[in-house]
Amino acid sequence: MQDILHSNTKHAIKIDCDFDCEIYGDKDRIGQVIINFVTNAIKYSPTNNNIELRVHEVEKNQVAVSVKDFGIGISSEDQQKIFERFYRVQGKNENIFAGFGIGLFIAAEIIKRHDGYITVESENMKGSTFTFVLPYEAEKEME
């Protein structure tokens, strides 16, 4: 995350962490998912400089990491397909945004292999919120 903050001087990334827990998993791969979400938020928000990252509990023994942007958004039709390998949203801006269409596919696979899931909420021209949810183990009482 520090690399993104240092390499990006245009966008303000607000981090809100109102929950703390330990996840048992591959730190580098989970970090890769966060970086993918944040870099996508930057890429698809060319005219709005605000991005919000939030860590919060969603249910008992489940923690969520959400990245919210205020960019171009994603149509409901495309939301169903964006996690497919090589899928790229088609439209008038398709030549502006570079990429191969595999980042979200890889992110979804990483989270699935950690027994979690990804959601997306979005509206055209109002932005998107990508969230991944992972289980965590509650601390066991010491005997």
C-alpha cells in the first residue's frame, strides 16, 4: 500500500480501520487483491481524486475490506461478468483504460482460495465499491 501512496500524488486515499483481527492466509496474495482494488479505483476515477479503503466486521468471524471510488462506475450487466478471465467492459471509454482483463479474475480466485468472496456495488458515473470478505478465527480462551 505504501508503494501506491508514494507513486500516486493525485488521489487521496482515506483509510478507515474500525476492526482488528488476524487472518490466516497468504499475506502477499491478499495484499495483491487490495492493490488491485486500489489501482483499479485510481484508474477508473480520472476526474475524482477520492478513494476510501475500509476494514470492518460484516458478520461474526468475517472481516471485510472495501475499496470505494467515485469514478465512472460499472453497469449492472457488466457487474455480472467482470470477474471472468479476460473480460473487459466495452463502451466509449474502452481505449482510455489499459489492461488485459485478468486482475479481478485473479483477485476472485485468491479470495475464493482463502474461503472468502468478493462483491461489487456500482452505478454508472457514481463510482464503485469492491469488497472482499474473509473468515477469521476468534481468539480461543486460554485454559
